[in-house]
Amino acid sequence: MEQPQFGQRLRALRLGRGLSQAALAGNYISTGYLSRLESGARQPTPRVVAYLAERLGVEESAFLAQARPTSLAIVLASVTSGTPRDSADRVAEALRLDDGRAPELRWQALWLLAGLRSDEGAHETAYALLTELLGLAEELDVPELLVRTCTRMSRCLRVLGDNVQAHEYAQRAVTLSTELALPDRTAALHVLISTEAEAGRLGEARRHADLLCALTEGTPGTAYVEALWASATVSMRQGDHRASQEVLERALRLLDSHEDLKLWMRLRFAAASLYLQSTPAQAAAARARLDEVAPVVEMIGSELHHQELLSLRAHLAFEEGRFAEARELAGRIDDSGGRLSFRDQLRIEVLRGRLRIVEGDTEAGIEHLQRLAQSATAAHNLELAAETWRSLAETLSAPARLREMTTRPPASAG
């Protein structure tokens, strides 16, 4: 019999029966002693427990601390109604203690925690949570839950670099979503377009991106803006940088920062990345977008957002010939924990290889980029492999220009 739980249960049982402390104490114990038991100040002896149980007409087990079957629900209510700093840890602990008797509630908690871990950049942890989540969704046999789980699983696997499985889950989500509401259908289409584009299936990605835009045009919220972003991404990977820029700029104009600030940030990251990947790179336009988004990242950005900003700053520094700064920024990404997606991590490694070449270590730089291209190919990310080979070719084809840039006075970093 642990205190103070024993005292709390004792008092609740006494009041539930309408007894005063004197009436319950009787002639065997004093009211003072009973009061100290209820306050938790004294530990009960086995004889006292037996006596009080008899007086109250209950089994001795009635004094034991009662399990809280709704503890997971309480944690979820607390976390979803506020923004406590330890939200992820609280949900993880509640899941650990959960007895699994309410699979619907457990699904909700796993869904929430997987999202929180993904936001932190802990993608391997998120994948383990999504694996359990998928099993629960199949057990519950609710189409909406299964589609949403497959969609998120595809997104997580793509970030981890497993584009084959990501594509399989995306196809499953799209197939299952045909009779569901528009948000589930469009979310599934988004992940399918991403996996198709990265696998080099650009014709299929173009067809699905056009379908996504047609489905969302004129709908409320941010769905059409996100569809335009997907369409711009496909155009960029098809090599049509002008069309990609026009579509993405339209998306930027349509979205108000008050509507969805996180999406507002991500669109500017995407625009800066597009400008830097154009031929030739549009460094000034990229700088403008990064300067625009930097204060927002500083205020509300996660660790992952900070790393994405560092990554784009490093690419910008390279394009402007500030090679020492590019290397320093890339090193800071390592120092901050490596939470970037497989794609962004590989692109930073490509940058390091290019830096080796322009700084004179040509052979090592070439070998580094070749290994990265082979790694992207092995991950069935053919578009990223092609981008890596293209970066190698461009770096080798302009050594004189790049060496000249290394001798210039450093440009202002803004």
C-alpha cells in the first residue's frame, strides 16, 4: 500500500459512503491517525488496512492505486490543445505505458508522435513508428487511416533514400484513395509524383501533376498552391527551368504567410533551390528568397529548417565563388546532427566533391562525385544520379572560371 495513493483512495471511499473520520475510525484507531493516513503522512500497517476494509465493506485491493486507462487520451488532449516543449517525449512515454486496449487511440498517438519525430528530423525513429502504425491501420480496416499511413510511410521512405518502397506505398495510397475525400486523394498523389520524378519516370509524374492541379484548382486552402509546387518540381526535373520558375512564382504569389507559415517557408526554400539549380544559376534571386525566409526560420524554425537554410546558403556561397564559406557552412551542417533528407545530404556531399575539384584536389573530387552518383543510382533515384553526373561535368568543364573566382575578393554574404 503506497502513499499517498492509499490515503487518496481511503478518503475517496470514506466520502463516497458519507462517513466522517470519527465514524470510520471507530474504537480501533484515532481520528488523528486516520487523518494522517488520508494525508499520506503515515504508512498503514496490514492490520489497519484489514480493519478499514471491513469498516468500508470493500476488499483490501480497493485501496491499491487504480490504473488510469485514459492516460494516453489525457496526454493526447494535453499535447494537441497546446504546444508543450516536451510533447514528443510525453507521447512516447504514454505509448510505452499503454496497454493497447484502445487501438484507435494508439493509432492517433502513433500518428502524432511520428509527425513530431519527422519534424525533428529523426526519420529512422519515425519509420519505426509508422511501421506499427501501418499494422494498426490494417487491423482497424478503416480506408482513410490506411491511405494516410501509406502516404506518410512513402514520404518517410523517400526522405530516407528508399525510393523503391516509397513508390510502392505511394501507389497503394493512390489506389485506395479513389473513393475518399479530396485531401486524402491529393496527399497520395503528391507522394506518387515525388517518387516518380526521383525514379526518372517524368512522363508519369507530369501526368499526375497535371491531374493534381486540375483537382485542386479553385478549392479553398493551400491545396492548389501545393499542387503548383509539385508541378514546378516536375518541370525543373524535365529541364524546363523557365516553366518551373513561372509556376513556382505563381504559387508564391497565391500564398499568404498568415495562411500557412510553414508552407510559406518551404516554398521559399524550394524557390531558392530552383534558382541555384538553373543553368546558369540565378544567385541573386536565390539570395533574395533566403534573406526573406531567414528571420522566420530564426523565430519559429525547427532544427531541420535551420539545416535546410544552412545547406542552401552553402550552395549559394559556392555559386558566388565564396568557396571557403561554402565549406564552413557545409561543416556546420555536420556539426548540427545530420537531419537532412537523403536527397539534401547527397547534394551537400556533391558540393564537397565540387569544392575539392576547384581547390585543386581534382582526382579525389572526381572519385567522390562518382561514388555519390553510384549511391543515388543504387537507391533508384535516377534523377538525383543524373544531377550528380551533371554537376561533375559542369565543374570539370569550367576549371578556369572557377579558379578565377577563388582569387576574387569575397563577395558580401548579405
